Amino acid sequence: MSYVAKRGISTLIPPKIASPSGIGAAQDAARMNRVVSFYEKLPRGPAPEAQPKSLVQRYQARYFGKNPSAMPAIHIIGGLMLLGYSYNYYFHLRHHKNNAH
């Protein structure tokens, strides 16, 4: 097996925490104690669900989260209608507000 292949596989295999040669030595026992105490402090169980903070994150959580819905499409259609009417008013309809065409 080439060095590159061994290097690629070594990232998949966790490091050896306890080797048979290091169990009897006092200095390795202290090192093992530090490793064990580190792993004892790690949190267990599933990670807590992240809470949305910004307006966009809250919108995504509400409409794209666990129960996705079609409301974003309706919001886009309504926004385009509102934007289209405002353009139409600004460029055409405001000139006919008090005058006949």
C-alpha cells in the first residue's frame, strides 16, 4: 500500500488511545488519565437544536424547517404584485390622478 493511500485511510481510523506498550509505564498512565478526563468532560447525547436569531433565520425555520409549506411562493407572488403596482403607479397612474386621460 502506498504512503498516500495509508495517509488517506489513517484519517478514518481514530488515534490509538491505549497502546499495549504504554499501559505499564507511569508517565503513560498519567497521559492516559488526561485523555480519559478529557473524554469524560465531553457532552453526551444529541446536540441541542440551534435557535434562529435573525429575521431570515426565523423565516427559514418557520417555512422551510420541519413542516415546509408553500407560503414563501405566495409571499413572492404578493411581493411581485405589490412591486408591479407601485411601478405602474409611479410611472403612469400618478399622472392621471386628478386629470382625465
